[in-house]
Amino acid sequence: MAGFLQQLVQGLGAGAVYASLALALVLIYQFTGIVNFAQGELAMFSTYIAWQLTAAGLPFWPALVLTLAVSFAGGMLIERVIIRPVEGAPELTLVIVTVGLFIFVNAAAGWIWTFLIKDFPNPFPAGALEAGGISIGLSTLGVLAVVGVVMGLLYLLFRHTKIGLGMRAVAANPESARLVGIRVGWTLALGWGLASTVGAVSGVLVAPLLFLEPNMMGGVLIYAFAAATLGGFDSPVGAVVGGLIVGVAETLAGAYVGFIGSDLKVGVPLVIILGVLLLRPQGLFGRAVVERA
Amino acid sequence: MTHLVVKDLTAGYGDARVLHGVGLTVGEGEICAILGPNGAGKTTLLRALSGMIRARGTVTLGGADLTGHPPDTLARQGVAHVPEGRGTFMPLTVEENLRLGAYVRRRGPELEADLDRIHGYFPVLKTRLKQAAGSLSGGEQQMLAIGRALMSRPRLLLLDEPSLGLAPLVTRELFRIVQAINAEERTTVVVVEQNAHLALGIAQQAHVLETGRIVLSGTAEEIRADEQVAQSYLGYRV
């Protein structure tokens, strides 16, 4: 039993990272209807910025704040410069653009920082909490806490600020949003900025567990896709719950299903994606559209 | 005193031109009805006035030039457009929809008072404030859309087919409220309407639009008395 709980907690820790990247995906999808394949690479690039800042001598937390600010501005810039010109284009065009962005950012990181792996500092202490026969790593708790804070801030933004209300209005009905005076273009840019910031958090959290290298987010992105699909691509809450479920499922499958082990673990998100698309395409929390004519 | 002045307005979609030089004036605090058959360009006219589509010509409101601005800018200038289909923010609550109407205004006691005022016009909305707007009936959504537009304290209210899809009783009630709003707030209203009877009942003046041109203008009484209009839109001979 203790072993099971141990795996569960570990799964939640991993899931929190998937949740934050999934949340970034969902944010952009909600506002622009774009599935941003480059989300993981943007997070990786942000993580390199954080690494560069700490390597230059800045303590971790100030470096993180600065990284998030740069990521926010970068996300807005990408929307204005790269996404704006193809706004409203067919889905295939948008997919190709974000895949292109994926390749570009990946190559840029390799060009700037090389493809050699780097050690990323772990911001959390190394110890563990022992309780009831299970031990919870402080870094796992730290990851959960950071993701929890990010969720809380987003909730406050969307539910209790005028800008957040405007953003939800744009997601719900852009044309009407324009008619009530909302600057829709800037709101979309804001959405990209927010998503890049949330994505950066996932990159910085996952980097100490993996190694920092330009391809580090490839796997995480697949888990995030599974999480967003499971939770529903139009539901931020769903993205978080989906992320946690995917993390736990992956960890438990790796530990308890003999033939999966750690090698086949990455198959778990694919099974989840397939299962959700077959059984409940809108995801667990996807909007069951309530509309009367 | 004339408030809204439209001169030689041309607009369309892509290469297809829909409006061919429309001109009209509306006095401050007046209701102006735009009548005409399907495809005459009535909706296009409203869309051009609120900046949803590009138009050529000149539009001035209280002397200020509105031509060629995007809708978010015009909303800040006091133009409120209740579009065809009502433009409801479906997943948001009724209250959020109303507050979005006041997006261009500062928060404050005045805004809260306006919310109360709108509950006064549309008591049914007050009972559904926390409900998702998408779950309202068609008539309630139309009330919500008008309430949303009023929350911006508009100087010009554009109503596109408010009766569309509504039961006759609901429509009559809605027009009565529009008239009350116009009387109490002195809001200038341009209403596009298939139901010529109702529209002429509340309007001071009316224009008949056919294939993108105004073919007849006059006071509501004159238009009502016109034999051609009576046959085409009112369904009886004078």
C-alpha cells in the first residue's frame, strides 16, 4: 500500500508538469483555435534563458521571474509577428506554421546553446518528507506548489479581473467582443503571452528532472497533448486534472504493468489520446454546448 | 437637430458591392426604421455603421467622423450594435454579458446603477444573472443583447432584426421596451426590421432600402400611407 501511495505521489509530481504545459496549450487553443505544436519548444527556450541567467550569477528565483517576463513578451511578439498574418487561415495552415515555429525554435536553441546537455539547478532542497511509510521528495512538493500557485493566479485573472473577463469574451465570441469595445488583437497577443509564461514554468520545473537540451520537451509535449485531450481542449481546469491523471497513469503503468516498465511508458499518453478520442471526443471537462436557438 | 449623418455610403463583401451610395440623417433621440426586402442591404448598412465591414462615404455622429474606424473604436465613440443573431457570449453568465457591455466604461457606482436600470427594463434578466447566457430563450437573449448594448451608455443604438425568431407577443413587448428606452434615455436608434408594422409603430421616420439604394424616405406616417409600401411590406392596400 505504501508503495502504491509512493507511486501515486510521484505520478502527481510528474503530472503537475504536464498540467502546466497542457494549460499553455489550452490557453492558446481557447483564444485562437490553434493547437500550438511549438508550445514545448517555447518552454524549452524559456528554460535556456533561465539557465543563462543563473549561469551569469543570478539567484534562481529572480532569474525565474525575469524569465517569465521575457517569455510573456516573447509570446506576445510571436503572436503579433508570426500568427497575426495567418489569423483565420485554414487549420492546416496554422498547424504548419506552429510546426515551423517548433523547428525554428529548436534549431535556434541548438545554435545558441549547442545540443550538449546542461545541468539545470534544482530550486528545491534535496530532502524528503517521511509520512506513514512513504517519502515525498521536497522537489515534488515544490513542483506541486508552484503549479498550484500558477493555477490560482490564472483563476483570479480570469474570474476576478476585467482583463480576464475580456479574454473570456474574446474566446466565446470574438465578433461580439469587438462590438463591445474590446481590442481583440491585443487580447489574442495577451493569450499567447500568458501561455508562453505558463509553458515556461513547466520547462523550468521539468529541466532539473531531465537534462537541459533542445529536445527535452518532446516527450513532455506528448504527455501534455494527452492531458489536454483527456481534460478537453477548451477547459483550463480539464487540462490540469488531465495532466495529473496522465502523470499518475504513466507512473502506475510503469510500476505495475510488467511489460510496460520504463521503456514503454511513453505509450501510455498515446493510448489515452486514442481512448478519449474514441469514447469522449470533447474530453472529460469539454464543454457540452448549452445553447438554445 | 440632426445627430447621425450618413452620406454616400458604399459597402460590400469582397468584390460584391451591397450598398450603392446610401444617405440618411437621424435626429438626436429619434428612432429611424429601415425597411426593405431580404437582400436589400439592411444588415450591411448597420454593419457598415458599426465598423464591422469597411465602407466608403462619410458617417458622422454628433459632428464626430466615424468613417473607417474598427468596431472597438466605434464602441468607445458611443455606437452600440445589437447584431443579427444577438451576439450573445454563450458560455458566460448573464451578468458577465451585461458587464461586458460596459467594457469601455470605468467601474463605479454609476455602472452598478445602470445594471439596476436594465433589470428594471428587463426584470427576467435579474432572475437569471448567474445562469449561462446560452441557456436563455431567444427572447431573453434578445433582451440581454439590448441590455448589453445599453450598458455602454450608447449615443447611437443599432438594432438588427430584433423580432427575428421571437413569438409575436414577445416581439411586441420588446418594441415597447425599446420605445421606453428611447423616450427615457434619448438614445438615437436605428432599427432594421422585417416587421414593418411594429417598426413604423415606434419610429419617427423610416427609409425603404431596395438593392442597396434608398428608394423611399419619410416620416413613419408617410411611409405607412404609401401604397407601394403597404402592398410590399404591410400586407394590405391603403
